[in-house]
Amino acid sequence: MELQRKLTRRGHTPEEINSALVRLNELGYLNDRSFAEGLVRRRGAIRGPMALSAELAARGVDRAEADAAVAAFEPAEQLAAATRIAERLCAKRAPASYREVLDAVGTKLRRRGFSSSIVRAACRTVLAGTSLHTEEAPPP
């Protein structure tokens, strides 16, 4: 366990570490599933599923737990988040064409971990001038 290694490196005794880990487990602080779900909920507004999955892996969350949490991030929620980001990115200067939106905004959305289909749908939505803030998102 990563926490155990960190505490050992910082000079804590095995008894102290075991005692702390038992107490943290009792309090529910070492629950990967809960952590993963919370991270996806909080960061889903600014990151896509691929970036969230990578972030969870980097934080040492078990792959199965990470996959389950990211799977709960529905495509409609992904599209709404990507559209809000695209709207902010296009707010200063309205792009003239779909290709311009895709070039300017699409690459940024891809770097944030959104799939190509979500990126294309968000760019089409922004170009059309419609918003998904209160509507249900159409399938990508």
C-alpha cells in the first residue's frame, strides 16, 4: 500500500503505521471506491473520462474501482461538461466555421480527456449557438 510506504519513509514505526491504518479504515478514509466516485463527481466538470481514469491511476486507485467510477460518468454529462468548456473557450471570439471550432476548441477538449465523439458534438452545439445547460443532451 502506497500510504504504508510513505509513512515508513517518514520514519514511523510499523506499530504506529498499522494503528493509523486500522483507524483510517474504521473512519472510511481508505475507501478507493468512495474516493474515485468523489473525484469523478468533482472533476468531471473540467475533465473527460480518459483524463479522470489517468488521474485515478496516478493516485494509486485500483483499476477496477477507477473504471467503475468513470463508467458512472454518463455520456450526456460528458457532453454537457464539454459544451460548457467549449462555450467558455469561444466566448471571446465566435468562430466562423465548424473546422475553426474543432481546431481551436476540439484539441483542448481532447487534451482534457474527452472522446472524439463528445468533442465533435460539443463543437457542433457551440457553433449552432445552443446550450445544453438545462436540456437533456442528445446522443453523440
